[in-house]
Amino acid sequence: MTTAAPERMPSLFLSHGAPTLAEDPVWPGELARWGAGLPRPTAILMVSAHWEEAPLALGATTTVPLVYDFWGFPEHYYGVRYAAPGAPGLAEKVRKLLRGPGTPVQDLPERGLDHGAYVPLREMYPDADVPVLQMSLPTLDPQKLMEIGRKLAPLRDEGVLIVGSGHFTHNLRAINPDNHVPAVLAEFDDWGRRTLAAGDVDALLDFAHKAPGARYAHPREEHFVPLAVTLGTAADELRTQRSVIDGTWLGLSKRSVQFG
């Protein structure tokens, strides 16, 4: 009896929201439908805006804890659980693909999933039955992150879902409970939508200089640059991209994109 080869997986960039995302009336359903519509992954590789570590690091591969990397929230958010299995086999494949001159890889087995990973995964894969590995951002340089994504791209043919998790706009000072969107954030989001549709990778990688209102939309780059990893994994499929989720949440763009 032969086992069917894994289906080639799409590559994703998603806006992950805050721990309070689970209480939004719309967004959890959008993520749930997205997860349900994807091929079944053999494992998930998460690259979150909330883990910067150099050299590049791989997190827990056996018991995978959660990292409650936020402050001032009601107590019940610190009791959330997501007991996904670890992915030691995936970790070994990532090491083999990435290790080389200038690309050291370290293991941090105590490091669990931060909210940029587990918050969206709880909605997309609520049974927590897909092995998950989180990888750090070793740099905020989009060019270097895209090269890392290119090296990881073969994992997609092994059924691995690679997810860059950030936020399409991320200025916490612009958060508005009435979901009012400042014009400058709307302009950045529209620029991003059009630039993705055009497949203009050079402009996306140089968003800090090319996008209108880039410094306001992203006072710091960490929530946009996970997109560069996704672009690297999808370099041959840029024209297939589509925004699966758009709209805004508390005034910030929740645009989330699928390639393939």
C-alpha cells in the first residue's frame, strides 16, 4: 500500500490581531473559513512578528508551551491553551535547508508559541491537531528575510504550511475602538493591495521608502516584514496572490494574503 504524496501547500501572510481577536464578531469566522478551505497540512511553520532572535532560532519541538507576551489584559487571556503537537521532523528539515555559511541556526526548546502564532491558529485549526514549529525573525531586513523564505520554499511540496504572521498596518497609537481609519493608514493599505496585485516585489521589500505613510503605518518594521518570508516561499507564484481577508479592526488593516 502506497501513501499519497502530500499536497503542495499555499503560502500565507496573515494579520494576527491581539489576544482579544477571539471575541470579535467577524474575524474568527474569517480565519476559520480560511483554515477549512486549505489543504490539510502535514505541519505548520510560523514566523511571527513577536519573536526576534539572532541567530535564527527554532522553538519547542516536543511539548509546545504558549508565550503570553502581552501585558494589562484581563486574567482569562493568560489561561488560554493551545496544545498543538511539536514538529521535530520539520525542525530538522528547516535546519538542513537553512544551515550554511552566514546562516547559523540555533535551538531554543523552551520557547513556545507567542500570540502572533497561537491566536490565529486557534481559529484556523481549533482542534490543535497539526504539528507546529515557530521560527524567529533573525533580522528585519526584508531582502534577507526573502532569501530565507526562498530556502524554505521546498517545504511546501512536503505539505508544510508556511505562515508569516504580522499585521498589514500596525501603529498602536492609531487604534480606535470605533474602527475609524486614518487616511494615511487607508492609503498604505491600498498601496499594499495594489502592489501585491502587481507582483511588485521590489516595492514591497522597499516599502519603508516606496509606500505612502510607511512610517506611520509601521513605526517599526517587525509586523510587515514577515511578508518578506512569505514572498520568498512564493517567488514563482506571485501572480496567484489574493487577499483572503481584508477590512479593518480597531482602525488597523487586517489584510491577509494567500499565494498558491
